[in-house]
Amino acid sequence: RKEVEQDPGPFNVPEGATVAFNCTYSNSASQSFFWYRQDCRKEPKLLMSVYSSGNEDGRFTAQLNRASQYISLLIRDSKLSDSATYLCVVSSFNKFYFGSGTKLNVKP
Amino acid sequence: EAQVTQNPRYLITVTGKKLTVTCSQNMNHEYMSWYRQDPGLGLRQIYYSMNVEVTDKGDVPEGYKVSRKEKRNFPLILESPSPNQTSLYFCASSKSSLNIQYFGAGTRLSVL
């Protein structure tokens, strides 16, 4: 079983739509959680860290559910520039584990 | 400017010819790591280093070596590359294993 699992998509949505991604992780002792964005096999860039209390950054909201071991990302009012692959990342015992990514296509 | 620099960006080599991919960071980070990214598999950790002279295996260490003689540098060594090591490689650094990672621009390696 993979440490981190994500739906690969693609999610094809119109501009202005709200879209949500989920990610599950297998190790209940995992300590840190992140969402990264990756464009066309360029380097991943941090979108946001994820906290148990939930956190919001503009149009982006991240949630962590430790009991169910999943992380979510909500994007409101999607822009064309949001088209990318979104990577869920979990830190456990000094190692980082990446999901294989969820591809988002935002269309005019 | 805070950055992680890896070189070369592109490399084509032949089976068995030793190569080194360099990685350097200017953020005084203690944690550094190497990943490979293959289609459908996401990023997988090859090796990581918690600090100078402290390195440990990630999930896919076979065929790779690393060293951490200085805090800023973390080279990846392929002693005898094979075609199954053809991949996109990323170096990353962070303050610790709990913190945000910053990535280099990547190295596209082809082993013929």
C-alpha cells in the first residue's frame, strides 16, 4: 500500500468553479502535511502547509482530518493559472512521502 | 536570493559511466534530500541527510550514493548508472524533516 494516495484526475473544470481534492495517508504517526503545486514537470513549489485547525490562503483552503487520515484542498473561483498538478506531501519519521499528484485543468 | 541549485540540468550518459549530480543550498538548512520522479509514481525519496555527515536511505536508494561533507552541499552519485535510472531528479532542502522543502529546478537524466 502506498504511504500517500491521491486521485490522479484529471479534474476538468470551468473558470470560476470550486474544486476539491482529497488525499489519504497510511501512517497515523505522520507529523507534517503539505500541498505542493507542480507545473509541467518543473520543480514542486509549496502551495500551503496543512494544520489540524484548517487553514486558508486566499482562494485556497486546506484541512487535515487525523482521525480519518486524510487531507483536503479546496480551490474556490478557479483561474486558468490554477491548471497544474497538485501534490499531497506527508512527513513521517524524518522522511517525506509524496502522492502521485492530482491534475487540474481549468478551462475558459 | 534563497535557492537550491542543482547541476547539470540535463544529462545523457551511457550505462556504467559514473556520474555526479551536484546540489547546493544557501539557506543554511540542515535537512537535504534527493528524489526521483517517474510517470505515475510521483516523487520518491532516494536519500536524505539530517545534518553534516548524517545520511540515511529513503525508499529507493539502490544504485545511488550520497555524501554530506558540508552543510550546503549534498551531491548524488551514480557509480554505475543503468537505464532504469533514467528519470527526473530533484534535490530539496528544509530546516528540518517537519518543515517546508525548497526544490532545485531538476535534472533530467537519460542513461542509454
